Amino acid sequence: MGAYILRRLISAIPVLLGITVIVFAIMEMIPGDPATAILGSYATPENVEKLNRELGLDKPAVQRYFIWLGNMLTGDFGQSYALNRPVLDEVLERFGATLILAGVAFVLCSGLGVLAGVVSAARQYGPADRAITFVVLLGISIPSFFLGMMMILLFAVKLRWLPVSGMYAIYGGGDLQDLLRHLVMPASALAVVATGVIARLSRGAMLEVLRQDFIRTARAKGVPERRVIQGHALRAAMVGIIPVLGIQAGFVLSGAVYIEMVFQWPGVGRMLVDAILKRDILLVQGGVVFVAACYVLFNIVVDVAQSLLDPRIKT
Amino acid sequence: MQLFDWTRRGFIAVLGAAALSGLAPALQAQTPPGVLIVGQIAEPKALDPAAVTAVNDFRILMNVYDGLVRYKSGTLEVEPALATSWTISEDGTEYTFKLREGVTFHDGSALTADVVKFNFDRMLQDDHPYHDTGPFPLSFFFSSIDATEVVDPLTVKFTLSAPYAPFLSNLAYPTGLIVSQAAVEKFGADFGRNPSGTGPFKFAEWRSNEAVVVERNPDYWDGAPSLEAVVFRPITDANTRTAEMLAGGIDLMVEVPPVALSQFQGDAFSVVEQAGPHVWFLILNAKEGPFANKLVRQAANYAVNKGALVNDVLEGTAEVAAGPTPPAFAWAYNDALEPYPYDPEKARALLAEAGEEDLSLTFYVTEGGSGMLDPVAMGTAIQADLEAVGFDVKIETYEWNTFLGNVNPGLEGKADMAEMAWMTNDPDTLPFLALRTEAWPDKGGFNSGYYSNPEVDTLLEEARVATDQAERAALYKKMQVIVQEDAPWVFVANWKQNAVTSDKVEHFALEPSFFLLLKDVVKN
Amino acid sequence: MRLFAGLLARNRLALVGAVVLAAVAVLALLVPVLPVRAPNVTDTAARYLRPLSEGHLLGTDHLGRDLLSRLLWGTRLSLAVGFAAAVIAAVIGAALGIVAGYFGGRTDNLIMRGVDMLMAFPYILLALAIVAALGPGLLNALIAVAAVNVPFFARNIRGITVGIANREFVDAARLAGMGHWRIIWSEILPNVVPVIVIAMSTTIGWMILETAGLSFLGLGSQPPQADLGSMLGEARAALITAPHTSVVPGVMILIIVMSINLLGDGVRDALDPRLRSGALSRPMAATRVARDTVPEPQGDGILTLQALETQFHVGGRVYRAVNKVSLSVHPGECLGIIGESGSGKSVTALSVMGLVASPPGVITGGAARYRGDDLIGAPYETLRSLRGDRIAYIFQDPLATLHPLYRVGDQLAEAIRVHHPLGRAEAWARAVALLHSVRIPNPESRAKAYPHEMSGGMRQRVGIAMALANDPDVIIADEPTTALDVTVQAQILSLLDELRRARGLAIIFITHDFGVVAQLCDRVAVMYAGRIVEEGPTGVLLESPAHPYTRRLIDCVPELGAGRRRLAAIPGLPPAVDQLPPGCAFAPRCGRKQPACEAGEIGLEGSGARRVRCLYPEVEEP
């Protein structure tokens, strides 16, 4: 197992290197540069050139790439132009916020999605199944920004149960309870789509498994039905569900962008969009590499989990 | 049945968690009186006035710093601030300022002529020891300064390389705000996060992506403010900002989206408006294509229903523009100028007279950007108006920086028309940078439509060096008449900046300069 | 194709989906000739009219344009974009996934690392790069949306392909000398198509929605033209004031996505060969019972079946798998049930404990009495407490019937613990002892193995050990030795025989092998088309079979005794049990057929233990 993990980690290196090249190339390719973005209406060629020189952007691209890569390997991600602070500080802070949001949403959507899928499969064609199928389809076809806004209007503006936006209250907050109150809406809005997808696939996987012979064996042994479903069937179905969870984690992470905007969550998705729009090159590059690294790592974790769950997979 | 129990237990657990986390204690932390929460449109870049460019950041800075001069409340005319008086030499190249006595920065250091010199040298001299605390993107506002001299501890003199009429106005702009030398020396490049000025509020705290907090400066030279503190919250999404305002999460909201204004009609809110030096226009490519013909350009001006744009699309948050200079520059604005009326018949007649065969146009539209209001909706409405008189308009939309990257180098070979908007602090800036022949893109200007009229060029050059305001005003007024007739742009709108306050907020007013001044505001 | 359409039509929800989608598509196609307002004519004074306003059925948008008209035109555009993007993404993604999954090794590594790269990339940045390279426009948005979704397909399809590429039929194709591309085309592709279809049906919705996100970057349809996504994007600013401008395109997206999903599910069900058989559903905890009358208790066997009837209800058809079967077994006795595949012998066995998959299985009549108590229709908990405790099963093919993810020791321990309050360690010790008792060498370490790590014979012993776990009174063994080779089979049979004698077990032994019957069983019942056609003591029945069917069966076995005997085919096929002829079901294949045979019901007649269901038996007085 140890050797397997090591092998996977090593194979992640070229992926990350590839990502550094692609993100650098894209930032080179898209029109507009940080100076134009900073200067806005005042971006005369003269002013742009002067500012770019001060930002160190006048060197050839290849040279800048290697400088950037070299610095990054020593842990220096550079300074954000638009925020005037070290890229790594900003990325870490923002990533923490996203992790909380996406993490809770991910737990919600995997939990609820699998639960809904299992109930739906166990009660196939029953009222619960039909209700869940309907809600799930509803969930995967609602734009998350729309859902988020409607939640805000209902729970925050009309009922005043929950705060509209942000991560902590401006006054008198800062504790866990405050964080949870701020999390309820964005995390659920973010979880909705993934819940739908996971529920659908879990239902399918469960139905598939429930038809298997070993389920009949379990029943013939006298295993209580609840345990047949939650133990025998779910365990086998998880083999098919876990890779889906891995893929959905990626979607949750990228879907976080819209939710972070609507709920003003100080996360990394919004940061990246802002940085891209402001042509904050180093922040974009650093952010993408960091997020990608975490994503790749997460996938390795998923694969390891899978192989732990299923002894038939050779590692 | 067991399965049912199990499902029910699951639901109860989920509901329980929800109740525990949010619903149970429904007491929203109320903001105390005396603390004003302002909904901003973005996180500030820095709190160093020399380093920032966005109106959004200026809103904070104007409350923390003072300049040598400032705009008189409700106007764009200059009055004393940190300088109590000044003299201008005959030839208009020497400005000598007397500084106010006994002013100290929030960090305790005193305001002296040395500090003022430090401020401008830091921005303008590449070899200055603190030049690396930059970059200073708007330093060209002061590029006409040849030297800054300390005459005595409270007197400072600027020598300009040539007469430059907008100089005083530029000093009132945020780029001219005076920062504490001691603080810059102490924090270096981190000064932008540890600011120190002389303004009515002291910097207290910056929680990244959450809030910038400033506190009352009890020793303010112009009288201490009544607010205890101001919290600036960045809320980028306009809908969310509106929802926060409706829910009471913020007390004051700027740049209210036009469509949301109807939500704030009740007694619980008041809407404040103020026209400012803003103009929204369409650059027309006068070099090639149909708009090379003046008649076609005029036809476009007649064809666009500007009244519908400002009253309907923008819900009355703007007024129809008559020419290149916004009415907010009252002294320089030509009152006699009437906007092009909406007259599709006339437009068709002009088109017929022009006899252009091919009226197909490419129209650059942006998704949004500084001062661009609601560019897609406006662009779409304009497209429909132009189609109605016989143009064939193809829209291409771009995100703001890509858009600038396409428009600023000139429209030649790419497009016939592009949206644009400017907010300036002096009537000189926009026409000088965007209407002169010398300002064509290849010469480093913003005249992306290649308009050229020697008479206009002369008028603008003269106005820039004239030191007498009446003389300048006459020149600008003349210029406006010619430009309107030549129609290098379609003149569309002058934005009225707006803000909404809750009923707890009193004495709030907006300034024509687009700045947000909170010294006199009271919150109950 | 007609079959496909027929299957699709049978699924009512899918049909609804298809109809709705078709209606939307037709509307979208017909927009140019429909009497709606022009979609791009602005009237800013009449902006944000609510739905049902005069002249504007769905109201107007922020520029006063008619929403109904824009909705229809937008739908047209969105459908085109959504489908095109989904197809492009699916084709490219599936191609990558199949190639990676099929060839494996370095190819796989290379492709999947590329896919990882793409997946780990924020899509907004990719989209921006595409605008930069290609300029704004709907076609480029389509490319961006498709590109973003390629990895999703590639990953999904690769997973499926890896599973298929190692299956027997692919190996067979390879051995047959088929080229890689032909194998992919003819063996792999048909098996991944259902997955592609369902993945596509879920992504089309996202793709339409994603264009809303892209419009934010200036990528997407260029105004005044709008697809549904751009309509949503434009309406966003007025979300609070005029939500109907968002709701209108939102609901249309919902309708499209829902109908596509319903249809997609239907298509998947119709394409999936296993589902085609009608077994669309998951089996319930116990077989459904729907019988009118309960027969009076009768006989003294430990387990007695009385006129048991089990049917499969599929669609409108009724398959009579078990038709009035009566049997009885006594302690220490071994009863054999023999018959061809599909004769209903397994279903009979499974019906006893309500293990017939239901739906579609239903027990429609009769009784199954254990020590006089009827098990049919007994409460679930009663049934469960007897399952595996008093009446235990041994199944065929232990690789499929043992749980692949649990250690065999745990599976054994569980069988004990669900009936007896035993500690984990104690149960484990019992499990090891059980393994020992079925002569598995080195049981301590074997208990820790997973089923896939054991040989077929070992696994079957585990299955037997599991049946013995609670010292049951009855064991129902459903072809437990069919998959095994001869020596192992002989060992297992002698093991069972020994256990029965030692513990006084009653065994019902289901097989299609007379050799096995002769070796183990005291009595035999022969089943054909869901009915018992003959029964009697093993020796007598083998010596002088009375029913022509039994005769034919035995004739197929050249020599009785030890060794491996299989039933050879009898000319013709057993009748489909949903269309049983009146009278003798074997008549169409029978050499001794008389007109009376097909006239009507024939009883199971005889004296004592020996009975036959035949008007013209082979032996006069059986």
C-alpha cells in the first residue's frame, strides 16, 4: 500500500508540471495584462509599459516561467498585483474558506445523496422513490446562483433566520456557531446539484447490487433487512459510488465559484475569478497550481479509499 | 418497519443539525449605534492612496487621509485642506502651498513640508529609497512636477515643467492624498495594509475579504466625526448587496443596481443621488467604414433613443448626455448645448443623404467595467435602435480587460463602434486624452476612433496651459459645440451616482466627485 | 429497433419524457413560423411586465422584449448547443476513455494524466483561453463547454471499460484473433453505450446552464440573440425585483433536463440487456404473497410443501414457474429434485423461505409448513429468524453468492451472530471451527481470506459451512456441486451425506444430474414446466421410470453410478411457462403422445411414495 501511494504521488508530479505550463501559457495568451487592468481607463501604452516594467513583466516569457517555477519550488509564490500581498498568504486563507464550504457541502451531498439513493433503491417505485427522483431532478436542473439568491430572499431577508452573506458576523461573531449559521445556506445550495447526481448514481448502483446473488445469500442467512441494505448492499455499491464521489468533489469545488459570489464567501473560487479578470497573473498561477495539487491529492485519496474498500483491486 | 425508522432517524438528525447550527438562536448580532456598515463593491487593493486606482478604494481612503486641497462640498471646485492657502506664479509653473499648523498623522508624527515632499518624491522619483513601495500607477497625474521644494517647515513649493491647469484639481484627487512618512518608513511595502493619514477616521483593522474597519479620529483638525467607527464590507455581487441592505446587514450601500431601486421605496430607506463628472458614450470609428462619414455619425446620434436608455434601462439613474463634457463640471459646461433628440426619421434622412451603401457595423460591448453601468443591456437596446433606422449591427461582447485590450489600441480593422465611459476630475482629462489628433492610439492616447479636428486640438492645448478659469471655460465651451457637431461619439448618458441608506443614517450626502465622505454622517 | 421502441414505450415515465421533449423540440423547430412577436424588438417602456400581461403571455424582460418569443428562440438555440456539446464531449470523452481503459498501461497513464490535468483546471480559465484564441460567439462557447466536460466522460467510460476489458467475452474475442479496434467496436462499445447515454442525459442540463456562467465572460451567444443560459445570465441582475425573468428560462431548462433525464433512464433500461428481461427492479426482503386460501395442514414431514404456486408477473404476462407443487421431507432424509433448467426446481426451493426475487415473483397459492407452521405469508421477522437458523440454503456458484468484500470468516460469524447473541471473538472461533468441520485445511488463516482468494471447491465448502452454522433442521441445496470438478464434487457429496447421517439433517437437493441423485438421495421428484411429473424412492425411480420425460432424462445418461453425468438435450424445448398448453406440458415433445394427453388437467396419481403425472406411463403399475 505504501509503495502504491508513493507511486501515485510520483505520477502526480508530471500532472502538476503540465498544469504549471498550461496555466502560464493561458495567462500569456489572453489579451490584457495586469498593468492594463490596474490602470483601467488610463492604460496608455506608455503607462502600461512603465507599470509592466515595474512589475517585472518585461522579461521574455520563457525566462519568467522558469523564474516563477524556481521561486515556487522554494515556496515563494510571489506577490499579488491586485491585492498587494503574498500570493501564498492569500491562497491559503481563501483555500481554507473554500475547504470549509466545499467540505461541508461535500459531506452533505455525499451523505444525503447516498442516503437518498439507498432509500430510493430500497423503496423502488414507492412514493419515497418517486418523491426523491423528482426532487433530485429538480435539484440538478436549478442554477445554483438562482437557488442561492432565493434562499437568501426567503431565509435572510423575509424570515431573518440566517445571515445574508459572509463567513462570520461583523460584530459579535467568530465562534463555531456563527460560522455554522453562515454556512447553512451556501453549503446546502452548493450541495444540491451534486446531491442529485450522487443520488441518481447511488440508486443505480444499489439496484444493481441488490439484484446480486450475494444479497440473496445474506437474506438466506437471516440477516435483518436493514443490515442487508446498509451493510451488504451499500458496502458493495460503494465500490461504484466512491469514484463518482471523487468526480463530484471536483464539481463541488468548481461549482463553489458561483456560490462564493452569491454568498460573498471569501473562498478561492471567487478569488481565482477576480484574479483572472484583473489579470493578477501570479495569483492566478499560484492559485491554480495549489488547487490542482489539492485536487490531484484528493483523487489519490479516493483511489486509496477504493482499494481499501475493495480487496479485489490490485494496488 | 426498520428501514422506515432508519430513514426517519436520518431526517431527524439532519433537521436537528440544521436547528442547532442556525435556527435556534435567531438573534442577529445587531450593529451598535455609531458604527456605520458600508457595503462596498469590492475588496480594496491597498490603503495607500498613491498605489490604488479604483473608485471603490477611494471611498475608504478619502475618510482616512487628507490632501493639500479638496473639493468644496457639493462641487468640483477646489478649497483648502491641509494647505491653508497657495499662490501660483504668473507663468503658471510654480505653486507654493502654506500648510496647516499643528496637524498630526494618526501615528503621531507631524505634518511638515518635508513630509509633503517625501510623498511626491516617493511617487515620482525612480531612485527614491521608498519608490519600491509602489508601483504608483496614477503618478502621471503629477508627471508635470519638475521639483518639490521645502521652503520652510510649513511651506512647500512645486515647480512644473510647463503650465498645467488641472494641477490643483489633481491635488484634490485621491492620488494626491498625503500619507505619513514615518509610517511608510516603518512598514515599507506593507504600508498599504497599515495606513496612516490625517483624516477624520483612523485605520483600525483589515480582515481580508471581510471588512476594513476605521475608527473615529478625536483629534481631527476639522472637527471630530460623530461616528464611532465605519466598517467597509466588500460585497461583489449586486444582488447580494441589495439583499444585505434589505436584511439590515449594512447601513449604507453604494452603486445600487438600477433595477433594485424599487426595493428601497419605503420609509425604512432613503435613496440619495448625485450627478458626477461621468460620460457614457460610443466611440465611432471615423477612420474607415460608414462612420468615416460625418452624416452617418450624426445619424447614429439621432437614432439612439437616449431617453429610453437613461429612464428605462437605467431606471433614471442617469441623464442624457449632450456633449463630451459632463454638466457636473459646471464652470466648464456649455449650457446652451442641447442633446441630439431621438429622431429616427431624421436619422434615416441623414443616412439617405450620406448615401452609404454598406451600413453593417461591428459593435464592441463589454460585460461590465468601471463606470460602464449596464453595458450589455444598453448595447442591446442601442443595437435595436440602430437596426430600426437601417444599420445592420453585430455585437461582440468581451470581459472588461479583454475589451480594453481590444479598444485601447484603436478600432481600425476590427470594429466600427465601441462602448466607453469615463469618470474624471477635470474637464481637461477626457477630451485631452481621447479627442485630440495627438491622442490617436499609435501616439499613446485613447482616441480609439481616430477623430481629428485641428480646431479642437488647438482649443484643448490652449485650455490646458491657461491659468485663468474663465478663459479655460470659454475654450471648453467652444470645443463642446464643435465636437457635438462633428459627432465623433454617440453621446449617451451622464451617470447620477446613487446610494441607499437605512433610516438610522442621517446627514448623508453624495459628492459630485464620486467620493464618499462620512465625517458628518450620524447613525442612530 | 422496433423492440427498442416497444420497450421504451412500455416505460410510462420515459414515454412522458419523450413526448415532452419532442413537444419542446417541435416548438423550437417551428418558432420561425409560429405567430409570436419578434424576439429582439425592444420596448423599454414596457419592461419587466409580469407574466399574463396583455399581449405578452410570459411578460417582458429588461428591455421590454417578449419573453415567450425569446424563450422559444432561446430553447431552439439551447437545444442545439446542449445536444451538440453533449455529443462532442461524449464522443471525444468516450473515445479517450475506451482507448485508455482498453489498452491500459502506458497509454492509459498518458491519457488519464492529461484528463487529470484538465479536470484539476478551473474551467473559467479554460473558457477564457478559448475566447482569447477564438473570439466570442456561441460556437466557441459550445467548444468551451464541450472541452470542459470531456474529462468527465473520459473518466467514467474508462472505469467501465477497464471492467469490461478483462471479462471473458473480450478475452474470447482476443483469442479468436479479432483486432483491437474490432473488439472495441463490437465488444466494448455496445456495453458502454448505456453508460454514455445516461451520462449524456445528466450533462445536457449542465451544459445549458454553463452557458449562463460563460456569458459572464462575454463568451456565449452574442446579444441580442440569447440561449436559455444567456437569458438566465441577463436576468440575474433583476433576480430580486423581477424574478419571473429568471424563472421563465429556468423552468424551461427544468422541463428540458427532466424530460431528457426521464427519457435517458428509459433508454438506458431499454438498452441494458439485463433490464430488458423485465427484471427492472430490486427484490424485496421477502417474496410477495397473494393467495386466496391456505390449505389445511397435512403430512408429518419436518418441511412440507402443499400445492405451492409461484408466479412471475412481468408486464402483462404471468409465468407459472411453480405450479401446485407438493413435497415433504423428514429428518435425516434426503429428497432430490431433478429437472432441466427452467423447470421451476430452484424457484420451488427459494419459495420456501420467501427468497424468490419479488418483483416480479409472487407466491399465489399453497403453503410451506415447517413443523406444521406455514411459512408462506409469515411475518418477515418470523421468516428471518428461521432463515439460516432452522432452514439453511446452499447455493450454486459461490463466487457470486458470497459477498466479495467481506472475509469469509466474517461472513460465517455473521450467520451465527444474527441468530445467537455471541461475542465477536466467540463467533469467529465458531467460524473457524465450521471451516474445520467442512475439512478446509488451515482454517485459521483461511477464515481471513476473501472469496476471490479461494478456489471454487474451497468456496463451496464455505457455503456449506455457512449453511451448517446454526445446526439447522433442513438444508436446501440448490445445485451446490454443478460448478465443481468431479473429485471435488465427490468430496462435497460425501461430506453432505456424512453430515446428514451425523446430525439428522433433512436435505432437499436440487440438481439436474442423476449421478448425484443416485449417490445421495433417498427419494426423487422430477419437475417439468413448474410441476412434479413423477416422484418415488431413488432406486425404484431410476430402475423403472414411469413418466416418458423421466425415461428420456435417464436415457441421456448411458451408465449410472459414479462419474460426471449431464442431461443431454431432448428434442424440442420446454414450453414457455406463460403459455402452458392444457393437459400434459411434455406432450409436444413426447413420443407416446395421445389426443387425450392434450385434452385437460392430468393428476399426479399413484400409491404410497411412487406417483406419476401421465395418462400412458412407461410402467403399467408403478
